[in-house]
Amino acid sequence: MNRLEAASGAEARVEYLDGDFRVLRPGSFVRCAVTGYPIPLEELHYWDVDTQEPYSSAAARLKALGFSFESGSAAETPPPAAK
């Protein structure tokens, strides 16, 4: 059993760095700071180093910065279910 299999389904604890992140506690996902939706680690592309917050999309990051979006935007719509 590898490290990812052991932590499958668990929320990871991550340190967000400039252009990279470090897994502090193994898991398969983190939660978006804006939407609360789970983000699989292999799909994690947006975070804030200063606040140490992950985001599910660029729209979610912009919403965290105070930009508003119309209802149904990417920041408010859950990601498609994993297959």
C-alpha cells in the first residue's frame, strides 16, 4: 500500500509555497476556502501563500479578493463529480 492509498478519502494538510505546495499530512484532497468543495490534490492549481488558503478555481480566488460574480458562476458552481 502506498502513501496515497493509505490516505485515500482523507483531507490533506498542506503548506502552500510559491509555485508549489508541500503535503504536511497525507490525504487525497483539500477544501476550497471560498466554496468548501473538495479539491483533489492532483487538481490543485490555485492558492494564496500569504493566507495559506486553497481555491477550486481562478473565479473562487477572485471572489476571495472581493470581486463579485453573477449567480451560477464558476465560484458558486460545484465541480463535476469525479468518475
